[in-house]
Amino acid sequence: MYDFLGLSKPGGVTTSYTISLASPEKMLEMAKLAETEGYKILKIKLGGPHDLEALTAIHRECAAKLRVDANEGWSPDEAVEKILALEELGVELVEQPVPANNLEGLKHVCENTNMPIFADESVKSSSNVESVSGFVDGVNVKLMKCGGIREALEAIETAKEHGLMVMIGCMVESSISITAAAHLTSLADYVDLDGNLLIVNDPYKGVVAEQGVLTLPEQPGLGVEPTQAGGPGASKP
């Protein structure tokens, strides 16, 4: 599909792997397991009462690059305080530190911290990009959020026109949409396409993440095929 869209073939693209919000001990356990499996970039979900404790432990025990997704979980002042602390822990960037509709709060965070800040829930489609372009550093574009490949391309183009970095991200999804998004990764500065790794019984197979490095299938179109887990044409138990 990337060729049909006139894009370069993605090569050597590395996805982050998500560590869900839990107790600091459980988050450290998950981070160490992911690193053992070869993932070199971890996206840590924060927004709980033990954020800094969890991040400090992961930073101390793991060599992987760290990115943070606060999932709208902080107030503007809390976000500034925590991000200043995260800067000391080598965190690369923070996604959506404050509620999506609090653009003034998001601007306040960006103006009072030095870490790259990415808008996620605040940018649902290309029409929202301009509203954050004056202060955020980048936007997270998701096919499931904006509605499909065409709108994702428009959002990416609009972001680049405004001088913003682009992350191509996902929700918890099957390999159909993860593979579709992977075809666009030559346009991305950061990639977070691990949604199919977080489910069981994925009804399709497509892009492969080997130690976090994405490899697209060679078949035409998206390149996805049904698995034994389900999907049209799959074998019935």
C-alpha cells in the first residue's frame, strides 16, 4: 500500500512498547520483561499517585529509551511539576499531559517545560492540528482516532506544514489496522504501533515486530491474512 500512496518503503522502523499503569512494582516487572524480549523503547503510562516512583525504578533498572503517556491524567500545574522531574530521568517526550479540551492548560505546560510535548486526544483529525500548533512539539496520529488512511495522511501533512513532529500511534487493535498504519511510518518521527501485541487471538497476521523492529508483509495491499484465531475465511475449530 505504501507504494500505491507514493510513499517510501518503511525500513528499520522501531516501535515503542507500552507499559500499562499499575503499581510501581508491577510496572517495573512489565518493563523488565519487555526489555528482555528485545524492546528498546518503552512508553510508560502515567497519571496515578506513584508516577515518579514507577519511572524512577524503571529508569534505574532498564536501559531502554523512555517515553511517557499521561493520558490526560494531570492538571496543568501537576504536569509542569512532574515533567520537570521526568527531565532528570532521561524521558524523551510526554504525550497528552492534561485533559484534551484544556488547550490553555496544555499551552501552559509547553511554555513552562523543555521536554517535547505531543498532543494525542486533543487532536482527533487534521482540523484540530492548527489549534495546538502554536505550542506543542508534535501530534500523535492514529487511524482509529481520525477515521482512516486518507484522514491520517491529511493530519500528517497539516502537522508538517505547521512545523510539528509526527508520531504514528494506535489503540489496542488487531493486525489489520496496525499494518495499515505501519505503511505510513516513513512519514513519522516516532512510532508507537504495538496495539496488536497487547491482545490475544488476533484474527489477522500482518506487520511483524521483532524486538520492536517493524517488518511489513510482502503481499499486495495491506498484506494482512486471516489466522486460525478468526477472520473471514479462517478455519473453524
